[in-house]
Amino acid sequence: MQIGSGEHTYAWIDRWARIPDTETARLGWAHHAVVATADGKIIAFHPGDPTTLVFDRDGNLQSAWNADLAEAHGMTVVQDGGTEYLWIADQGAKRALQDGYTYQMASKGWQVVKTTLDGKIVARLSEPPPLALYAEKRYAPTWVAVNEERHGGNGDVWVTDGYGQSYVHRYNNAGAYVGSINGEEGRAGAFACPHAIWVDPRKAEPELYVADRTNHRIQVYDLDGRFKRVFGSDFLSSPSAFARIGDRLVIGELRARLTILDENDQLVCYLGENEAVCGVDGWPNVKDEQGAISRTDRLEPGRFNSPHGLAADGDGNLYVSEWLIGGRFTKLAKI
């Protein structure tokens, strides 16, 4: 089936990713990102196992590797010296079936790592930012963005503490802490779940986009952490992930849709809009009469449930990973 219209028309390819049928695939609560590499690989994470999955564009599983993570919650693909790497933010907890899908802390806690595409760790941000609040409060990083040198940047690494204290932290390309922002720098006010982050290279001066999810908006900074503007509260509900197609910005919104913006941050259209499903008891899943959580039976082609991860390949196709028991990977093939 098709969704969208005009230049934003896509074929909805349901059940795109061919994940081996196991109990953990069916019953694990997926909560992760997805990225597309320059050569057409699509990299995501298993719904239940600590395993990174590598697919071709047709959804065939090409390889897998043990990530030693609770969840590859936020993934960003970067180029460094002509080689591609992954930056992964692992917020350190996973909803576990055996514990009634309550969050359980992983033994390693949170992690922010840089890996090769086959899983070798080459860098690690191994300590919480040196701020007093982390002496008593949890750090739970959710996404990473890099001011890439190939785009004229300095290699700085920006990390969102989306599930912890709603800060964004900056490190230099050697991994040394530089500073933090929390939204109070500008007129917009404090972040509330800065879930994802993205360096926008479309303009002459690249900008830093922060998905200020619980505040239903995007805050924009320069690459030195100075506030520039805020937008979206009149048309965004739950910005959670970013992908770029040409001069268009695609935003994955957890509340059941994708949103496409032009280069001036103006709304172009929604895709797969289905916000009514968010009112279902137990969303993104369902609850039975006893209140037990189980995988939703309300998934349907052409309508999203809970987009969490988002990627675009070189041909303008979109790949969406959703937040729910068993997960759902969907490909939107550009028409």
C-alpha cells in the first residue's frame, strides 16, 4: 500500500526486517534506534536480545554481533577518516518480560560507545559528566550527535541525557568533557526529555537540533551551545528521532506518526498518522482484563503505533523502528 502524496509518496513495506522467530524476538520490548550506512546496510537492534542486527535494504539479515548493551537506544552513524562508525547511547535499563516488563538496570548501567560497524569498541565516554547533580541522580543517555569534520566541524560529541536529568552534554573529539546545556540558556526554558539530537549540515552554519520531546518542540543551538530559536509546539507532539532527505527533515514522533519539515522548519506533511492509538490502555501495547501487558493487536499497514528510531538511505527510503513488545520494523520505499 501507499502513504503520503506528491513528492512524499511511499510504499509501506510491512514486516520488512526478517528477524529469526524466537521467543525473545516475539516477547522482548523493543526500544532502540536504526541507522543506514553509506553502502546500503541498515543497522538496528534486537527486540529482546543484546544483539545488533545488520540488514540489507530488502530486510535480509546479513550479520549480527553481541553488543553487550542493555539497548542500542540511540544510534548515529558517522564518518571518521573515510571510515564509518557507530555512536551508541545505551540508557542502561531494559523492560524485562520476567519482571512484568518493568525496567531492570543492566549490570554495566549506562554506556556511550563508538564502535566499528562490526561491533569493535574504539572509544567510550566512560564517566558521567562532572556535574554535582550526578552524585545522587541517575544519568541515562539517549542519543548522540557528532559535529563531523567531513562537514567542516571540529569532531565534538553531543550526548542527550533524555531519561535522566534532561541535560545535553558536550565532549571534544578526544572524549574530554567540555560543557552542558539544559534549555535554560535561551527564552524557551528547560528541556523535558531531550530524547534525540542532530547536527544539521544543510545551512552554511551547521546547527544543533534537540528533540525536546515532553515539551513537544525542537530547540536549536549553534555548535558552541548558544541558543538560537525554538519551534514546533504548534504542530509537534513527541519528537523522538531525526533523519534527513535532501533539504527535508523527517522527524519520528513517538505518538504514532512521522513529520516532514522543510529547510525553514515549516511543516510539510505527516506520514502514517495514528495518534488515536496512543489512547489505548497499555499503549504502545495492550492490557488484558487482569491488567497484564502483552503485544498490541492493533498494528496495521499504513498507520504507525510508536516510532522511536528513524533512518533514511541514499535513495530517500525511510526505515522506522517502533517502541513496543516484539518491535516493528517498517520500510517506506520512495516512489
